[in-house]
Amino acid sequence: MRRLQHQLRELVPAARLSPPNDLHLTLKFLGDITYEEVPEITRVMRQVAAVHAPISCELTGTGAFPDAYRTRVAWIGLDPVKPIQTLAYALENELEGLRFPRENKEFKPHVTLARFKRPPPSPEFMELLDRYRDSRFGEIDIDELVLTQSEMSKQGPVYTVLASVPLRERETRCIDEEE
């Protein structure tokens, strides 16, 4: 991933790269919230986390939002998609009851690599994304829900964890050796 980010920077010097320690998966963007809302959001997170097991997934493939010709975000996808979507939709369903509206588009699990003020104009940029389209970047476990505050600074976003809730433990089966 770092090599890909380095190549993005070479092609588009104005790209704002996501620092390696800040890479994350956003399940639901809440926008501005008050500190008074944090306990209620955390309650919803606990409710959702209690019925969802951790998800082992692979960072795989590249893409762009909204598309390769009007790119504002370059990303790496996650696989399998379905369990991550299920978790995101469960969280969205519960948060809708608070005041957070549903998204009007399908949730696409991704990790943002870089942001662009203007779409990169070079054909080399699209070739680079296409070259990594089927690449595998490693495995991760999604094992907690984290409510994170993001504040913009000149150096990029500064993240502060407001709440963290572990997903439920995986079910384990023991087979009796005598059977």
C-alpha cells in the first residue's frame, strides 16, 4: 500500500495521502455531532456490536470515487464485501432512529489512500489504478466499532477516538475427542 501511495504521489504531487496510521474503514459518516450525543451513539454501537462477530477480510483491489475519470478519492477495497455491508447497514438502521439519515447509495467498503482537490488528469493515473485492480494488500480483522472525531488541520485530518466497542466474540466449537 505504501508503494502504491508513493506512486500516486509521484503522478499527482498535490494528492493528499492518508497517513499509514490513519488508514481506516468508515462504516457510517455522521457529520457534526455534539458531545451530548456521544453516549446515545455509543449505546447504538454496543447494540449492533453485540450481535456481530469480528470479520476477517482482505485488502484487495483499487478503485476511485466517484469514478476513474472524475476521481476525488483513490481507495483499496475489502473482501468479503457482504459481511461488512451487513454490519454497516445494521449500524445505519439503528442510527437512523437517532437523527442520522440513510445514505442514498450502496455502501462500498474501502480504505482511502489519497484525496484529490481536482481529478488527476493523467492517463498514467488511471493505468496505475488499473494495474493494482486485482492486487492483494494483506489481511485485517474488523473487530470493533470506533466512534472517531475528525478535525481538519493544514496537515490533514486529526482523529480522536470518542468511543470504542468490541464486536461480539466469535463462536467456538469444541469437538470431544472421545466421539
